Amino acid sequence: MNIYGINDIGLLIKDNTYVGRGIVIGKTPDAKKAVAAYFIMGRSANSRNRIFTLKDGVLFTEPYDASKVEDPSLIIYAALRQYENSLIVTNGDQTDTIYDGLKAGKSFSQALTSREFEPDSPNFTPRISGIINFENGDFNYEMSILKSADSLGSACNRFTFSYSPIAGLGHFIHTYVCDGSPIPTFQGEPERVAISDSIDEFSDKLWNNLNSDNKISLFVKYVDLATGNEETRLINKNN
């Protein structure tokens, strides 16, 4: 495959038991809609004890069984929310850091300078974030990863990727390369993936190809660029 190839996201994740948490942002092939998707996976009982809930347009992770929560600090947060013409999606409470930063006049990357990877030694899980900025019937988007510079967690490296939307193309960033001990952190640029015109087709491709043991929840949003109308799909393994 050449450097401009586009991957089938189902094939990327199908045989990978643990890609962790993942964000996809892109544009439908008909160029009519912006797309954002977020999924979570988990190996421990604490991580797996979660569901997505949507409240007033904000996507939250919440405990499925509150009596079994061991440590809520890194697993309970607002994952997706809107600020003015920007849609924010992240894998942690940096959603609120970005939201507050935008309110204070900061850019996406500036808001994230106050944050770093998660303090979950020895994995030092990276914080991944995305933002869609809607304007004039179209949009641009950015993705970020904050990751440990070494195995000791002694410094944080920060990478921001800025994109102009291309019909049928999305970018996929996830926390881990694959399962392991410690779990290897995502490497390189966000992966180029194909987006579907159908929200159900795209949602099914993601959900059905995530590892059945480790997948927890998926949320997908399609936004009509002409009208602003939204379609969403929310799937929880724990019902």
C-alpha cells in the first residue's frame, strides 16, 4: 500500500485483541456529513464496568454497576461535548480541559499543554483527543496524542495533527498498538481509514470487528454540513 492508501478500519482492528480507546474523525464519501466516533475497550473488571450515556448532547462514561467501582479517576469522564462551533472528543477528562481552554480563547493544542499522559505506570496510557471545527458549511479537524517519552514516564511528548476533510476519508487514532505488558503505545500518525455514507454500516463495521471480550462501548455521530442535523448511534456491551 502506498502512503496515500486508505484502510478498511474493520480489517485494521479485526485481529487486534486490544487497541484500547479509539477516535475516528472524517467525512462521508458524498461530502455531506462530518463523522466522529469514539470507542472504549477494557481488560480489568474496573474498566469493563462501564457504559456510555448521552445527556443533553454530552457523552459520558459511567459505571454500569456503581457498587463495583474501584477507581473512577481514569475511567469516568465526559468523552464528547460541543463548544460553540467545535465538537470535542477525547479519551479522558481532558475533554473538559479543551472545553475550558476554548472558552478562555486558547487553541486546541494550547489547551492541552497543561495535560500529559495518564499516570498509570507502567503503561502510561496516552491521552488522545480530537476536535471538529465547523464553519461555512464545511469543517476542519485536529487530532492530538500526549504520550510518555520513555518507559519511566519522565517526560511528555505532544503531537498535533491538522487535517482538511476529504470525502470518504477519516483518520483513526488509538491508545495502544496491541495487547502486551506493558501495553505498547500508539506509534506514528493517525491511520487513514475509509468512511461510509451510512452511519449504521460504519457503526456495525467498528463494533463487529472490535475484540468481543474487550470491547465495552461505541458512540458514532454524523453531522449534516448543510442543515446541522445529527444522527447518532450508541452501543453498550453492558445493557
